[in-house]
Amino acid sequence: MIRRSTFDPRLYLVIDPRQCAGRPPTEIAAAAARGGASLVQLRAKGLETREMVALARALRQAVVPFDVALLINDRVDVALAAGAQGVHLGQTDMAPADARRLLGPDAIIGLTARAAEEVAAAPVSLVDYLSIGGVFATASKDTPSPPIGLDGLRRLAAQAAALSELPRTAISGIDAANCDAVIRCGVDGVAVISAICAAADPQQAAAELRRRIDRALAQKDRS
């Protein structure tokens, strides 16, 4: 079982059924995992609870053979019911302390931070990574806040690194064309949605992203 000490945030696929071009999310998740996706999150705002649990269980089975963890966006109850490895929480979702108490010490818990005060307030002893963004404009999620851009990402990543050794990921509008620049801002991985979900060949798209991410991380380590 993948535990919080062994999860890999380098290429973090957020599966949204609405972004899958009518294809089964399980097929996209499995193809992405074959291509190099290292972490998968189910974000399914429009699904009823039972439907979401069923999809989460199917996704877990799809990625388990690749040693890829499945997280659930927002819904601690769905994560528990489906046997997912953890959750990703926004600033208005269940408090990380409550999620940790419910899910246990081995669960993976991520937290979104898009402003300096959110980074400063992050309960770093209770969560396993910080997701910073949105970095660029995207059609994958409705948000009233403007993108923080690379400069904002760089500032928040540096702030987070000074506070804790927690992995940092970036999200929103990231693809193969800009993931190198995103990694150079001081993050350990990128979260993508349409760059894989909407790709004609999700496995190839994941493989190209993973190649670029690994190269950028190697260059960052040498600098």
C-alpha cells in the first residue's frame, strides 16, 4: 500500500470526468499511469455521492498496478468509503486536523495555498504537500481569483520551503510547454488536468510531461 512516506508528487493528474472528452476516466487514469503519472486525484463536483464512490473505487483499481496513489478532492467520506489513499483539501474544506483524525496517520493529505497568509497558516505537521496556484488561467475550474503567475508561484514556493520540507506542487494551466518553467520556480511537481485528460493519447501526453518534469528537476538539483 502506498503511504504518505512513499507517495510521488512529480506528475499529479487531477481527473475530472467533465474534462475527459466522453472517455472513461478509468481508461485515462490507467493510460496516464503507464505513461508516468505518479499521483492521481479524483475531482468530481457534479457527481452524487454513490456515483462518486463507485468511480473512486474503479479509479483505485485502475492505478493500483502502477503503484500510484489515489486521492479524493474535498470528500473525506468518499475517500474512506472507496479505500483511497487520501484527500486533497481546499481552504474551505474540512480542516486538515479533522481529516487526519478520520483518515489516520498513513493517509496522504494535501492542501491548496494560493496566498502568503495561507502558506503561513498551513498546518505542516498534518499535511503531506502544498499545492500552490492557480498559476495560469484555465477553463478546468471556475475561480474568481486571478492567476498568480510564475512570479507569484516563485514567491509562495520560497515561502513554503522556508517553513517546511513538505513537497510543493503547482496547479492550473500547466502543460508540456510550460512545466519546465514551473519546476524552476521551486516546486517538486505539477498537477495537470486537461494536458492529459483532453489529450488524444493520454499515455503519450503523460510520458512527455514526465520526461520534461524529470529533466527540469534534475537541472534544478544541479544548480
